Amino acid sequence: MVNLSPDTDTKSTWSSGYLYDSPTIRCFSHIHAWQLSGIAVMPTVGTMQGHLGMDAYQSRFSHEGEVAEPGYHKVHLQEYNIGVELTSTTRVGFHRYTFPRTDSAFVLFDTGAYLAHGPTEHSEVRRVSDREIEGMAVMGKTIRRPKETPVYFVARFSKPFAHFGGWQDSTRLTQAVNRLGGKHAGAYLHFQMTDQESLLLKVAISYTSLANARSNLEAELPHWDFDRVHRESTDQWNAMLGRIRVEGGTEAQRVKFYTDLWHSLLGRRILSDVNGDYPDMTGPRPQIRRVALDAQGQPRFPHYNFDAWWGSHWSLNILWSMVYPEIMDGFCNTMVDMYHNGGLIPRGPSGGNYTFVMIGDPAVSFFATAYNKGIRTYDVAAAYEGLRKNAFVGGIRDHAGYEHRSPAFGGGMQYYETQGWVPEGIGGPGGHKDGASMTLEYAYQDWCLAQLAQALGKTDDATLFRQRAGNYKHLWNPATRYMHPREKDGSWIADFTPVVDAFNTRGFCESNAAIYTHYVPHDMAGLIRLFGGAAAYSAYLDSCFIKGQPLGFVGANKKHASTWVDYGNQPGTQMAHLFNYAGKPWLTQKWVREVKMAFNDTTPYGGYDGDEDQGQMGALGVLMAIGLFEVDGGASTQPFYEISSPLFDRVEIKLNRQYYEGERFVITTENNATDRPYIQAVTLNGKPWRQNWFSHELFQRGGELHLRLGTEPNKKWGTKPPPSLSAPAGRR
Amino acid sequence: MVNLSPDTDTKSTWSSGYLYDSPTIRCFSHIHAWQLSGIAVMPTVGTMQGHLGMDAYQSRFSHEGEVAEPGYHKVHLQEYNIGVELTSTTRVGFHRYTFPRTDSAFVLFDTGAYLAHGPTEHSEVRRVSDREIEGMAVMGKTIRRPKETPVYFVARFSKPFAHFGGWQDSTRLTQAVNRLGGKHAGAYLHFQMTDQESLLLKVAISYTSLANARSNLEAELPHWDFDRVHRESTDQWNAMLGRIRVEGGTEAQRVKFYTDLWHSLLGRRILSDVNGDYPDMTGPRPQIRRVALDAQGQPRFPHYNFDAWWGSHWSLNILWSMVYPEIMDGFCNTMVDMYHNGGLIPRGPSGGNYTFVMIGDPAVSFFATAYNKGIRTYDVAAAYEGLRKNAFVGGIRDHAGYEHRSPAFGGGMQYYETQGWVPEGIGGPGGHKDGASMTLEYAYQDWCLAQLAQALGKTDDATLFRQRAGNYKHLWNPATRYMHPREKDGSWIADFTPVVDAFNTRGFCESNAAIYTHYVPHDMAGLIRLFGGAAAYSAYLDSCFIKGQPLGFVGANKKHASTWVDYGNQPGTQMAHLFNYAGKPWLTQKWVREVKMAFNDTTPYGGYDGDEDQGQMGALGVLMAIGLFEVDGGASTQPFYEISSPLFDRVEIKLNRQYYEGERFVITTENNATDRPYIQAVTLNGKPWRQNWFSHELFQRGGELHLRLGTEPNKKWGTKPPPSLSAPAGRR
């Protein structure tokens, strides 16, 4: 819930927060989540300038002496000669400020500040005692978050402040007050400090009430031992990151690996309080609900916040289901709660509301993967009911980007249901109205739903949705040999090229035909048949990578649609793994390694190219580094992992025994080096293993996968493709 | 929190709820509190008519077979042949409906109905399962409650319903839905019932959230044993009402007595949930706060709702401080919380907000009485700070009736502070702008504050406010020999008469000069001096009662200002007790008995004449019946009780030993009869007692007061008046 860190930049959805090269710190704020921000705090010395805003009171800082670790940030404010250290519990930010000797120390609570996403509509602060203040701020609506959203806070200081004051309408209040509020409001606390005296500050937040903010504070942080909280936070992060232990590789590769893994855990932002209360924004009026409690009265899972799951079947769905099944379970619970609350399983649970960001129903792959891997601690019947509803007119697929409670539907489901594909120019509300992307994603999502139906014994549904999963074929144009968008009259759109110059192209969502043509995760055998067989397909796919490599496997100038391979956005992040399905696993081994090496920057200037998307790109990096992937997202009734060559000598995955039987799954390599990506031979639990995939059933029992690598491909190994839709289920 | 009973009448602040002679029951609703109403439920048989409103679906009923007791109501709906029984826990209404055999049984949740005070702005209902629904309704603003106020509910049935449906905009929904909402919305549950089959329904409410409504349900009513809840509710009421046990008198007198006592307990409506959460409406945005918890994490006191305390110093302040100190303590806690929240101690805590109903600061007498009787489990320093603030410009006194957050102040405190009295025609916001009533009430309230200051060792403040307590003298006009309102220029208002024909008269709040002239509870000695001595005063006062008796001691046609004695409204309910201060206690004994006999109706047609005001008139009746009173409201640093003749042979008051030392205080009489009101002799704890008062200190230790009564006055007994302001404090 609390993510306390310096804000060098504000007033932007995409470029606010901590930007490494910005010269000043404007404040330290407590949320930094998708569509959510709030409670900016800044210590200063000298004239109180809170009412003048961050441009006035910001401070220069340098990276010298700065420490930034999970659970701890230390930085020096040069303007004020104040040392700042930050740590937190789940719901309480903990600040330690070391001041110079001064009679004019101030701690500013710039509650009305514009931090990110949009302006703060209103805020209030009240003096509770000479050590405590409380208040709230109301985030204004955004295009993605359609309701005003309050955040409440309670803040306690380790020593009494001499004076409470503040500002409203950017004007400093001159009279003594105990409370203040309105637009552009904030409070300051005035202290006298001796030299190098430390001031501690605890700030607890809640999205439901002041009472719950105070309970969060008292439950999580009753003491004043900053070093203990820092230590406990470090321990907690080490336990989470330690679920995967890697050995070998270079120092930079290990840094990159754990940076990626850390990213994969950043999206699980919590909205619910210690007692389980969370804001339900799905209805016409905001309501406070409580998550399910266990027999001890403790919340079984928190209520989570996230962006849309769009594309997560090639990243988080795989990684979380392997390593953090409890997180996946919690998100399933959150989404089922939202179905109960608002009547739709969301595209991604965000701020207690539907955001309708992007297109399709990516939650169905999330649930199918969870369920089929045995992650089921939620109301499965309700989940299926909601996901089935999403597959028809009026479900979540039918709400295209940013469409909020429109009486019409903009997701093209009436076309998809009647003719099996969505044309271009469908009109109606919402953005991202790309018929070809919709068609391809809907077909995959139908297959995921079929897998869930099959597992639940709903065989009629399974047959229906398996049939609909073949709908991708409606877009195959044998003339262009691409997935080719169609007009409403069924004709292929004119002026078609597989790559284009604009950011968004007709038919495709943030991508192009070159990339979306490979978007058949559930029936690679079928796609390969359309291409005329494995040899033709793999040759063409190889040519895409050859063309994409000089651009670093991303679009030129971040234009996703301008290239043949794009690892800067979700729709094509499976492509290197597709050679496994075309009888040429050594090309998967090669291109996975090449892509991984292209994304090897551990400086603040590289790492991800574009929107990291709540850990999706980090999770993808982890999967490529450990050499396991699931092109179908893991959604099939019998999930399995495809093998590529890991970066490391040893990868040990600690299994969560609340879900899985084994203690650990270990991947070891011999003869590994950056220029030796090719698998020579494999054993699984000591026995020779000739296929390029193995089942989740074996994974979850624990075991060891051993790979011998080399500089040249072994073209005999692993050439039989993994199962896909066209293969009878029994063959898996 | 829940007060579940039949609603025969709706759409009125003053005439909604259960009116005995109304022929139909429109619904059973769950709140029935001051300014709060909500969640109307009605079982019906036959065509579903919920969307047509109560005029359509109401049912005739008769009083035959009806049972109405504290904690239980049983009534038969003739239209539908449904037996209805109602009981409740603190926060959960429990319904038992006995249906005829039918395929068309419906339970209507008319959540959007206009019940009382004002329309419902918006409501929502959601089907949770086939046995559970949940929802909320938003009460619109009223002149007294300036914010929209939501109430949430969770309802569970003992058997599954066959169908969930409802209406919006008074139009029945034809499509299947799981949720509905908007204006004029409601839901119905459809059941098939066999003959005489019982359907049980639990409805929990909360003013903060659905989650808390559900927690209230689960904490208070986890089972389905209706008879057990009925029994427990009866036991709880018996325990509360049994704090005073009376013997002797007539059956009608005992019925009236316990009816009065029951009324005195009805005002303590609870806003807070099982976990202590309550809505704080004092600020610009509603917020949820939590009351203080004890070491076990349980709320120390609930957050209460009430009307203004206006006049409660002659009723509830006395009774609660004697018999229910824990309720008084809880209300003090609630008001201190509101001071912390909103910066003002309220005139009465209402719906989490200030209502600014009536005038003055009646909370100061409430607190002074509580504190001086040892009821102190709250933040006393904050209470004093807030009460002191109330005594100056900008405090609660300065917000005259219904004035909400006006930038100006309409309570006349700038006049009072500078010249010691409030003139007429002061202008500014608010209603009830009566300078003479304000002046007289403010003077008494200053004295209460002085008593609190004195007890807290704030001697400078005590001197200041004791001095201001003499301000009533500014209104004494020696020419008219009344408290005479004054114009801004200081002149006496023209066309002055002590009683008038209109409801509201210039200068006086819902009363007249005849009655307010006696409003000097804290300095009867001073008032008597103005009248020229005890003989003159008691003769005049006696003449008022003689003139008032033919009208039953109330105004003709409920016009409070039209008479000389008015026991139908607060400002004059001390008058019969004032003879005790004028050396003629036998006239107090006489007129108290006469007034008590005038209010002896135990049918539904009499009992109280006018607004019962949240138990104030009931409490007054109890005090008159047991023969104890406190003209100064009990606020003095050494509180004492004045003696009149009780109605009963024996009155046993069980003391709350968490506050008081003794176990019981007993009042016994001999030779008592309706026509023998006169005290002949008194003993206290077996020793002769010659004064007409005794100290709270003696009361709280427990003991026995024994009175011998007779048909003729004993004019020797008790002629020395009780202490009042003009007497040195030490003499008490």
C-alpha cells in the first residue's frame, strides 16, 4: 500500500516519480501506484514555502551517498542540509530526517499537490495533538480511473512540533488553526532542532477511512525503531526475492536478474487495510467492503490494485504461478470480489474500479492458468460465471479502451459472435478499437475459457469456446500471408503493410501485422499450417529477428508498429520462443539469448524500453534468464514449460508448499557462457529428456533439470513441438 | 442503531412512524431516529407491487392480537394474511413472517422510499447469493442535517429465494439483474411458501460501509433463533428499566412510569459499528472514524446520535446522571470526539454532524453535571477547551437555529460579550433568533461553565463566568416585572405582553415572557430578590399555576406562548419545583403532583403534549414520579437533589457501581395517596432530615430517604431554600 520514495518529477502519468537524472527532489510521496498517488511530505529548513509549491521548496540532491534498496532509501537534501532516510511497513511510511541545528525546521504536508495522473481535487489536514496530524486527499478523476478517489492518512512525529499551520488556495494561513482544507491546501509542522538531531515520522495511509489509517498505523508500526523496520523490510524483500536463487553468470546479469524479479513484484499494490476494508468503486456510489476473513478474523488475501493484465500471459501469469502462487490467488480473489461487487471480472483490478484500459479479457488467461495449476482458493463458480459473461456481448471484451459505463458497447463482440471476427471501423465508445487485434486476442481468450470449462467438466462450453478459438483464421490473408484486417464488408483493408510508421496502425493495438500475425499462442500448429509448414514459418520468423536485431528488438524511436520484432511492448514477447513449435528449438535458444543480451543494461538509462507495465517486462526478463516459458500462457488443462537456455549455472526455485508438493525445482547448466546458448543435452531428475518441454505436474513436484550447453546447435534435440490446440489433448 | 417497527405513516418529520389510529401498515423500517430513517421492508402476497409504492402495497391491520413490547412487535397484515414478528439486536433487525400457502410471496426492500425527514436521493441493492442481498440508501439533506447520509445494509433469509428482481425510477425491471439502483429504486425477493411456513429475515445496518454492516450481522446475530433474540432483547430492556423498581401507586401510574423511563432511553441512538467505526460529517467531506477502543480492542463507548440537548438540564441530565451514568459518559465521549473532529462541541450529536437546532450551548450543563457527579471517562481537558470556546464569538452559541457553516454568526455573542445581553433584531444567519431567550440561557450556561472551571481549578475562568452568569439581570424590567426583551438601543420592546397568541413571540424561543422570566436556574435567590422577596415571588408563581391548570399546564392548541405554565415544552419544566426556593416547599409538592396527574394518560392518545424530544419529557415524568429534581440541572460543583413527594410507596434505584459507591438508593413513603402529596416528615438513612434537598454525595453512597405524607402541608418542613449562586459555595 505504501511505496515511499523521492519524487523528482510530478504532474505526469508517464514521467513522474523518481527520474535518475533530475537534479532536484520535490517531495517524498507515499503511493506511486498505477493511477494512484498521494501524500507528499518534504522536510525543509529556513523560510516556510509550502504554499508556494514544489518549484519553490524543492531541493537539489546528488547521487553521492545515496542508497536505494528495496525497503530503504537514503538521500541528502543539499538545499537544506537534511539527511533523509525512508523505509516502510506494508501500510506505513517511516521517515528519519537528520537536521542541522535550526530554529526553522519545517515538515511540509503538501496534501493538495499535483503528483501524477491528475490534480488533487481537495485535501484536508487536522492537528490531532502536538505529535500527530491526520487528513485526506481526493485524487481527481482520470480518463482511466473514473471516480474521485480519497486517500486518508494519520501521521505521528517522534517529538512534539512547536506549531501547526498551513495553506489553502496556495495562500499561507496567518491565523492559528487546528484544521484546514480545500483546493491547493497543505500543512506545515514547525520544529526547533539541534545539530544532527533526528526527527522520526510515521505516515499510515488507507483508502477507506481515517479510522482505518490509524488502525493500520497502530497494528503495523507501534514502535519508533527505524532500524528495526528497515531490517524487517529488507528481510521481507530477501525472502520474496530469495524464492529464486541464481548462481553463475556475470555480476551484471545477476543484478539485472534481481532487478527484473523485483519489478515483477511491484505491481501487487494493496488497497485493503489491516482489517480487510477496501474501497469498492464499481457501482454508482463508492462503498467500503471487506475482503473474506479467515477463521482467525484476518484477511485471507489483500484487495489488490493493478493495471490491465493485457499481455500478462507471457510474463506474470507464468512467473507468479510458478514462484508466487499466493499472489496469483490473491489477485483471483480480488477479481472475483469485483465480479460480486460490480458484475464484471475486470481487465485488471484498479483502484477498486474498472479502468477498461486496452482491450479483450486478459483475466481469462490469468484465471485459467491459476486454476489449471491448482491455484483455486476463491469462488471458482463465480469466476467462471464472470469469465463466461466476458466472452459475450456486454462483457469486459465489449468495453474497449477507456469506455466507462457507456450505454453502447465498443468492443465489437456483436461482430465477433455473429461472424467470428471484428472488422475495422466498428464505431461506438472507447479507444484502441482495432478489429484485428481484438479478433486474435478474443480467439486466444476463447481457448483459455475452453481450458477452464474443460477442467470444470463443462464440456459443452469447452466445445463451444474451443471452436471459437479457431477464429483467428478469419484474418489470415493467403495473398499477403499476414493477419490482415478486414473492412465491415469482409474485404481486406487496402494500403496494407506489415510494418508502418505511425504508433497505432489500423487494425492493430499498439503494434502491427508483422507482430500480431504470430499471435496464436494456443494453436501454433494451425498457424504454421497457414504458413505452409514448419520450414517456411521458421525461415520467415528468423528473418524477422534478423531484421529486428539492429534496432535492439524494439521499434525505432519507440514506435512499436515500425519494426518486425518488438520486445518493448506485450503483443510480441513470445516470438523468440516460437521456433520451439517449428522444429527449430536452437533458434529459440539463440534468439532468446540475443534478446536477453540486448536488454542487459543495469544503469538507470536502459533496462526496459517503454512502459515496464507493472512488472510484466521484468517477469519476462526473469523467464528468459531461467530458460522456461509458456507460449500458451500456462492456461491449458495440463500446463507445461518450454525450455530455452538459462543464463546461469544454477537456478533454484523455492516452491510454495501451500500450493505445490515439492520443495524446490532446480535448473543447472554445464559449459554455460554468453556465447554458448545452444542446448546439447538435457536430463530431468537424472534421466535423459528429449522434448523441449515438460509438464507443470513434474515442476510442482520439485526436481532438477540439467542442461549441457555449447557453441553450436544440437539439431537433434527437442525438435518435436510442444502440444497445441490441433493436437488431441490426450497426447500431452 | 436498529429500531425496527411498523411504519403506518411516512413522508413527514413530525408525523411519520407508528401512529396508533392509522389503518394501514406501509412497511417495517429499521431506523426511526432523529433525522435518520431507512431500509423499508414489506412482505406481501399476490402481485408484486413494490414499484407502485406504499400506497399500493400497504396493508390494513388491526390492533387485535397485536403485541408491542420493548424488543418485540407482533402484528398481522390483513391484506396478505401474513403474521409479522419483529425483534432485534443492537445493529440487526430480525423479522419472522408467517405466510399463507402461496406461490407469490414477496419481500419488498423499498430502499428508495421516502420515509421521514426527506426523500431518499439514491439507493442500490445487489443480490449476493440466493439467500443474501446487500445495498445502501442515501438520505437526502434536510434543513437540520446538512449532508447526504448513507446507510448500508446486509440482509439474509432463512431460505433461498426463487427470484431476485426490482425496480428503478418506480419502473419494474423486466430483465434479469443481479443489481439495481438509482432514484426510486427497490428490490423484491420472490418465494414459494407452504401454509403457515415461517420465513426469517435478518437485516444488519451500518452508517459506514457494507463491510461493517456484514460484520455487525456476523458479530451480533450468527444464528437463526428468533425466540432467543426476543428473549435476550426483553432481558436487556428489563435490566435497563429495572434500574428503577417502583412499588405502590396504581397500575396506570406504574405503566406510565415505565413508559416514561423507556422513553428516557430511546434517544441514545447508536451510529457506530461493532468495531467502533462511525461517520464523521463535521468536515467538508464525510469521513469514517473509530471511537476509542479499550485494551481488548472493543469500543469503550458507542458514537451516539441525538437531537439538541436544549432543555435537558431539567430532564435527562438529572435522570441519566443518577441512574445511567454510563450513557452520559458515552455521550460526553461522543461530543468530545466531535470536538476533535469538527472543532466544536455540538448542541447535540446528530448523524455525525452539527445540526445547530435551537439555540445556546446546552452541552455545557450536560458536561458540568457529568463531571461534577464524577462521570469523567473522556478527555476532560478537550471538553473544557471546547465548552469554553462555545462561550465566545464563533462558538456553538453563536450558531443560531439551522445555521450551517455560515461565514457570519447569528447567535448574538458579540452583543452578549460586550454588553451582557442579546437584543432583538440582531440579523445574521439562522433561525430562533430570540435575544431574551439567548441571554437567559447564556447566563445559565456561563454559570455551568463556571462550575466546571471551578472543579478543574481554573479559578480565573470560574470568576469570569460566574460574573457573566448574572447577565440575566439586564433583562429584568422593574416596570413590567418580567424578563423584558430589549431593542438594540437598549430600550424595552414595545407592545409587550407576558403571554401572546402566536407560536413564536419576539424575544422568546418557542415560549413567552411569562415562562422565561423564571429561567434563572442557577440564581433563584437573585431572581426572588428582583421580585421583591420570597412571598411576592411564590404568590406570583402560584397564580401562574392556578391560571395554567385549566389548560392542563400546556398552551391552548399547542401554542406554547399562549399560557402561564407550559409542560409541553422545555423552557418551563422546572417551574413547579421553584417553590422549594421560595420557602414554600408544600407548593412544589402540590403542583408537581398536579402536573404529574395531568400527564397521566396511558392510552395512545395522551401522555405527552407535543414533541417528546428524545426522552426529555419521559425523563421529566420519571423525576416527578420519584420526587427528586435539580433546578440547576445538577451542574454545580456540589450537586444536590431537591425533594418533592413521590407517587410510589417504594422507589429503588440501582446504582451503577462503576461510577458510584453504593448499591442502591431507596425512597420510601408512608401514608401515600393521590390526594396526599404533602410531606409531613423526612428521614435520610434513619435520621431526621429537615432541608428540602440532599447532596449527590449522599445519594451516590446509597441509602434510604423516607417520607411521611399527608393531606395537609407541614409548613415547618423544608422551608430553608437550597443553595444557589448568591450563596457562598462553602455553605452547601
